[in-house]
Amino acid sequence: MRKGTSEDVRRENLTAVLRALMVGGQMSRADLGRLTGRNRSTIASLVSDLASLGLVDEQDPVTDGTVGRPSHGVALSSSVAAFAVHPEVDALTVAIVGLDATVRRKVRHDFDRIPSMDDVVALATTVMAARAAEDSGSRITGIGVAVPGLVRTADGLVRNAPHLQWRDASLGEALAAATALPVHVANDAQLGALAERDYGAGRGVSHFVYLNGGASGIGGAIVAGGELLGGAHGYAGELGHTSVSGSTTRDTVGIAGSLEAEVTREELLELLGSGDMDPESF
């Protein structure tokens, strides 16, 4: 087995510090050392590297009641952000999200038909250009895309998004070419599970199952031991197409009695007395 290079170790250390700040918020260098298990001199070097990259800001030394020199405060840079893109069968949502997970701006565009990949790329590119112009104080570093379907995350290839009717769609490659920004594409339920783990109901919980539902059916993901369970091909937790009854009703991929066949958005909206509804209004 190949041992990690010094650059690999550095990246791992920088990631650990950045993640601690993203999840825990502003803290002292001393707290960063305790949370990440790195010593004082290593933390000082890592924070200096992150500051030179414009990812963190250092504040005046703060006292935490312990003996010794006061420790400098460290916070995520308020100027760094990324675009979040979520295509659905009925709408495209685009947001600017800060490094601290704050949603700064968000826009939803409704579709009157199921969008193609090219439709989504063209509209998302236009919307992102407009939002970037409005929020000129942000340094946009990349794009994250949450897709209701099976995604090969290594290159952003959407293998199968049945509700969107996409198969082997090179979404990551197309968006990167259109925007000249790094693009990361993943399954929406898996990203939702990670968000709950770090910022929501899953904080402090080692094992849980996450389910989401929307216009594109039901998705799921599993967190085990605090880590996302990917499975052999990265598709673990896709519970929507799991058979749950002996019903002959079939879902979009032809499976009878599946969770998606038994629980549909249309039936829920009918019970609520609404033909359509923005998820934000629930």
C-alpha cells in the first residue's frame, strides 16, 4: 500500500482544521488543536496556510480561562462562497452559500415541462451570472449540484435520474465548461444526510437513516459511524425503489409495491388541497 506523501498529509490536516471551523464556528487556535488532535505549532502553520488562501481570518488573541498565552481566534472568511444548484422535474433552485453554510441568496425557477440537462445547464449558468453580479463581494470558489438520481461523483456523470429522464448525462463536465468553475455533483439525499450530520438533526448521532421526498420521488442515505455509507458502487441508501408491499402499483422504474409507488407527492398534495407547492412553504 502506498504511503501518503507529505502533500497528502498537509491536505488532510488543512481539511481537518477547515471542517472543524465549518461545523463548530469561530474558535481559538487552542480549541482547534484540541478538536483536531494537532499540536500548537502545527495548528499555527495550518491556520497561516488557510489565511494565505483567503479561507480564514485571524482575530486578536482571546482568553479561554486556561493558563498560558492567549490564543488567536480563527473564523471562516466571510467573502468565500459557492453556488448550490438543485434541479428537479418541476423547478431549478440556485443559491449562493457562504463557507459558513449561510444561504445568502436563493432563486427558484419553475418549469412547465421536464427539463433536459442542457436546459438546466443553460438556466443555471444564466442565474449564477446574475446572482454573482448582485453579490460582487463574494469570492465564488465552485459549484455544488444535488441531483435526484444516481451520480458518479468522481466526474459528475448522472448515471440515471429516472424522474428527470436523464441517463449518462455529463452534468459536471457541462457545467464546468460553461462556468469555468470547479463542479461537484452528488445525489441529493446523500448531500442532505451530510448536511443533517453536520448542521441539523444528525449532529452528535453516529448512525442514522435519512429520507427525503419531492417532485422527483423519494431518496435515502445512510450514515454509519459518522460517515456516509456509499456501498460498492456509491449508491447505498437508495430506498425509494425498495419493495415495501404486495401492491401491483409500479414506480417510475417499473418496480411494483416500492416505497415510491406507495407514497407519491401528487397524493400528498391532493390531501393538502394544493396542486403544487414550493417545499419552502411547508
